[in-house]
Amino acid sequence: MDVQDRARIAERIEAEAQRQVQRFRKAVRGLHPRTCPICGYQGHFTAFGHPPRFDARCASCQSLERHRLLALFVQRTGFFEPHHAVLHFAPEVQTAPTIRRTVARYETADLSERRNVTHRVDIEATGLPDASYDRIICSHVLEHVDDARALAEIFRMLKPGGRALLATPVCEGWATTYENPDVTSASDRLVHFGQQDHVRYYGRDIRDRIRAAGFELSEFTAVEPDVLRYGLMRGETLFVATRPPTA
């Protein structure tokens, strides 16, 4: 192979690499037009996450798949009513304003000093009154904490008949949740659980854990055509935990 042949091969490799880069850049800007049920934006979403998930983030309000799934559930079921008292753990800017406008009393809670919240408390032991909320939102919190204690605390604070929205990453192909007490460093947690401050990765037995706290359980799952239209994560589930009226 002479110098010219090698040069031509190098040019073809470089040209293909540039095409791949262009395809990736286009994908990052969005593969398919979507609609955001939170802000009403229609157009291409952007990539988000590690590794990147295409069409994950609304280009207008920055909502992610889990925010849009929650919004669809709330819109379709009338989950929040004007007289409700609501407690929102780790409130997210994408969902908090709409909930606040909808209910009579909206309170927020978090342990982090970085958040401006109503209650600076630990979800495992809040010290808040018994049976004081009609609705509690706990999205992407349980994977960070002692979930048995957190679920018991949520149950205690709900009024009889009250309901909680619970969301967390779940691997439905696993029968049991993966926990490992030897995984303690941030770098190891990233590798094992997908994020530096996670302490487990749930399997489908998350349902048993929720019921063990005393809850009745129903689910709202991302299916088609909603996945395509709203840019949802296929099969992502929102768990609706109800404290029985007599409990």
C-alpha cells in the first residue's frame, strides 16, 4: 500500500468520524418532536444523564421524564384537590409551582442546606405531626435513604385515606433489590447504583417494601402512545401508595 492509498483511507476514516459526530450532535438536540405536559412546549427535547438519554429534557422548562410522568398522572386523575394539605420532599422546580397553586396548603421538606424548604428535616425521622397530610410526594428520594424508616414515616404523616406518590429508579428484570454494605465510597456507589449518593438499586420487590409499611398500592406506568408524545422513559412507574382509611 503506497502513501496515496494510506492517505485516501485516512480521509475516509476522518470523513466517517465527522459524520458520526454530526449524527450525535443532531441526536443530542432531539430525535423526534415531543410535547411537554408541564409547560406546553412542542418541539425537540435535549439529551440528559450519564450516559446521555436522548429526548430526556424539555428545552423550555427543563423537565425530565419523571416530572412529565407525574404531571400526566396528576392531570388525568385529579390527584390534588383544592382542600388538600401536601408535603413535598426534595421539591423540584419543574413540578412544585403547579402543585402549590392547586392545593390549600403546600409544604416542602429536605435535609440539604442548599434547598429553601418549609421543613429542614430528615425523611427517616421528621418530627412532623401524625396524620397531617392528604398527599405526600417523594420522588427519587428513597434510593438515598433507609427506605423502611422513610416509608414508615410517610405512612405516619398521611391522614387515613391519604396517598403518597413514590418514584425511584427500578430494574424490573431483577426480582430483588440490589444492596451491598461494602459499597461505601462515592465512586463505588456510582458504579454499583448509578449515582454517587445512592445506596441501592431497586428490583421489582420494591412493591413488597411499600406494602410492608402498611400501604395499599397502585401504579401508573409510562406506555405508548404517551412515551413517544411526551418523551417518557419506557416502562417507568409511578407508585401510588394509599394509607387505608381505617389505618
